[in-house]
Amino acid sequence: MIDLVPGTTVMILVTEKQNKLDPKYKGFYTVVRKTAANTYVLKNEKGFLEPRNYPPSLLKKVSDKVLEQKNDFFEVEAIIEHMKDDKNNYLYRCKWLDYDESHDTWEPEDHFTDPKFIKEY
């Protein structure tokens, strides 16, 4: 069993996967505290507490290397359109939060840490 200290960054195992393309983990979350029942209270990236506590079996500690790369991430405001590349893979035109249209980019599916934008599109 892993023991996580407050401030540790974790990801949560996705137990309700709809299909094989859904990610195994979601997140990033920060450990707030460990409860008497050996579950963890987490807060999301916006600083809000998660509505439930999580057992360590559903958590994966995020390495420092991943955290360094996390700073290279941008938040999607919306997916504008899609197309297929020459290898028949989908690309999605992304409107980035706090950026104007001139910064829109075409991104492959594996660049999304959360598939909700693709599903909602």
C-alpha cells in the first residue's frame, strides 16, 4: 500500500471506462490529507475538493518528470473542427483558453489529457 503525504500530486484510476481509447487515469490532483479510514482527500487543479475520498488502490503518484512537463500544457476552451491526417488519424482544431483564434492549433487525440472535450465535441 502506498502512503501519500499532503502535497503529493496524483492521478485517479478511471474505473468507468466506456471504450479502450479512454485514458486509464485522470488528473492531476493534490493530496490534502489521509483520513482515519485510510482514504485520501484530494483537490483538483482549480483548488476545489473532490466530492469523495479515494483509496490508495485508485491513486497513482505522479513523477517529478511528469510534473515538469505539466507546465507545457494549455487548457482547451473548445474544439472547433476535426479532420483526418494522411495516416487516417483524427486531428482536432483547438481553441485555447485565454488565447485568440490566431493561436488555434491542430492536435492529435493523444495530446488530450482529458477526453471530455473530444466527447463533447
